[in-house]
Amino acid sequence: MSIRIGIFGGTFDPIHLAHLLIAEQCREQARLEKILFIPSAVPPHKTLTNISSFSDRARMVELAIAGNSRFEIDLLESNRSGPSYTLDTLTELHASHPDWDIHFIIGADGILDLPGWHKPREILMKCQLCIVNRPGFPDVDIPALSRQLNTEIEDVKFSIVSVAQLDIASRDIRALHKKGASIRYMVPDSVRNWIVERGLYSETKELGSTEQK
């Protein structure tokens, strides 16, 4: 019998409360056994000079999900030298866990970008999309998506999850912390403490560190 697993990939720089809310609602509404958080080592859409180190981002995820037995972290992308493509991650997970029924968590905004991803048709063959509604974005048009990808609509397996949206974004958290404003109640306290302890998102860190970000 297959195990329904939610895959939540992202830069998580930093992980915040909206990420956790989305994960929990996807787990509940899509009836998933657990959510696997996978920090991107080298996000295809970002450069290494504008993100925090993988170790810092992974540690913040670990701190954020501590205490929830249905949330886990997987560091499988940590040793990749090239871009962290979703297809490569799904392929590895299928190989190591053939009994998993993988549900890939993606926002309605991400669906609009999916045709431009690395080998999107192959992605659809390896997972079911768990699509999170986003305010301000139109309802997901699956027939249009299948036409863009030149695939049959029956090949697009998906579920729609409605989440009460929190207006929180990682870039805003970084900007607020950099100017000394409070980020409390935007991230878990354990994550906030790590940010302070490590000096993340501060001008000193940006100007003085030679560490990969």
C-alpha cells in the first residue's frame, strides 16, 4: 500500500509561519501521512550570493518543525554542485522510496511558472500536484496547463488546498530584520533566536562574511 507524502521544497530563507500553516493544511486536506521539507541547496532561480548558507537554512527548518511528528526534513539536495531541479529530487525520492505516493506542494503562482521549469512534463509523471490557492491569483486552469505542456489533461494529477493566507514573505522578514524591526510572530521564536545568534540578514553579515549565502 502506498504512503501519501507531501513534498515541500523551498529556499526557506528563512522558513516562517505561513510555510508551516501551508504544510499543515496540505497534510490535513490532502490526507497526507507526513510533510517532507526539502531545503534547496542551489535554487535555479537564485544566485549563491543572495541566499544564506545551506546549513543555516536547514537548521532553521529543523527548529521550526521540531515537535511536529508529521513534519520531517530531508537534506538530499545538500551535496549537489549544480542547480536543485525539482525533477532530480523527485527521481531520487522515487528510487529510495518506491512505496511513496508523492504530492508536490506548489502555490497557484508557482503553477503559472511551471511550464518554464526544468522538464515540467516529467515532473507531472512523478507526482501529484498539491496546489495551494493564493489570494490575487485566478483559479488554476488545468486544461490550459496541459495545453502549455503539450500533455493530456488526464496526466495532470492534482488536488486543490485552500489556506487562510498570512501576508508573510521571507524577503520581507529579511528586510525588516536588516533595519532592526521586529519579526516576532512572523517566524517561530526558535528561528528568530537563530537569526539573531548567527547575525543573519544584517549589514555586518552581508558585508563581512565570505560564507556561501
